[in-house]
Amino acid sequence: MHGPTLVNWLLALLTATAGAYCLTRLRHAPCATAAPGTGPTNPPLARESDAAEALMGLGMAAMAVTGATVPAAVWACLFGLPAAAFLLAALHAPAGRAHRLHHAVGALAMTYMALAMTASPGHHHATALGTPLLTGTLLLYFGGYSLWAGARLLRTPAGTLVLGTTGLPRACRLTMGIGMFAMLLTM
């Protein structure tokens, strides 16, 4: 990233914490659906979402700290391959299509940022990285997503505030959206 060092480290701490929480949810969640009446479980789509959000959070933290020191091919594989997988899954399975598309956009945005960062390893602030139109479109998307996720975090459909651990996955999604927005702003 091209922001101030303190901001990079704070963003890395925030996204690493969110990614670690998603990884913990993935690790401690049951794999299969339980018998009726035995309580809530984590269906495969939720596990997929936890895995994607863990990858994104930890990847964003690594990118915020290491930036252009990691070769472009590593970043492209780390984020480009999951993006392709999410796009294919969204095309072939109607269940969870919007969520998979969101994860694909996130992974593609991470690939785009990584390739733009490694293309100019000198961190020249006078030189704009990436394509301004694509950067602007991604800023609009993640800014809107963050506003939407924040509104969902504050209120449930019943109109009550979300309290306790039920709001943590939503808070992680909000954190990821804000983190992506912040990283795109530095381009």
C-alpha cells in the first residue's frame, strides 16, 4: 500500500483480526447439517463464506504490510485463483450466487491492487496506480457495500439492534469492506 506506515499497520491489524476470527469460525463450525431439531449448524455455503473472508482478511493484512515486496505472481495466484473459483461457482449454482459474486469481486480487486502495486515498486505518490476508472468503480462498490453492511449490522429485520456474537460475522464483513475501500483509496 502507499499510505502512511501507521495506517498500513492499523489496517493490517484490523483485517488480520477479522480474518483470524473468520478462520476460527471455519475451524470450529460443524461440517454437515445436523438432524432436525438439534440446533443451528454452519451449512456449506457459510463455511465457504468463512473461508473466503479468512483468506481476504489475512491477505489484506499481508498486502498492507508487505506491499510490493512480494512478487506479482504470488499475489495473482493467491487472489486470482479463488476469484476464478467463486465466479465459476456463482455461474453454476444459484444458491448463494450474490455472495459468491461479492467474494469474486473482492478477490479480483485484491489481484488488481497487487498487480498495480508490484508494477511500480518505487511507491511514487505522483504516479497514479492502476486504471482510474476501474479504481473508481471498485471504490463505489466497496463504499456502497460498507454502507449496506453497516446498516445491516445496526438493525435486524425486526428492527432491534444486533447484539452479542450474532453481529460478529456481519462486523467482519463490514471490516473487510472498509479495508478494501481504504486500500483502494491509496492507489
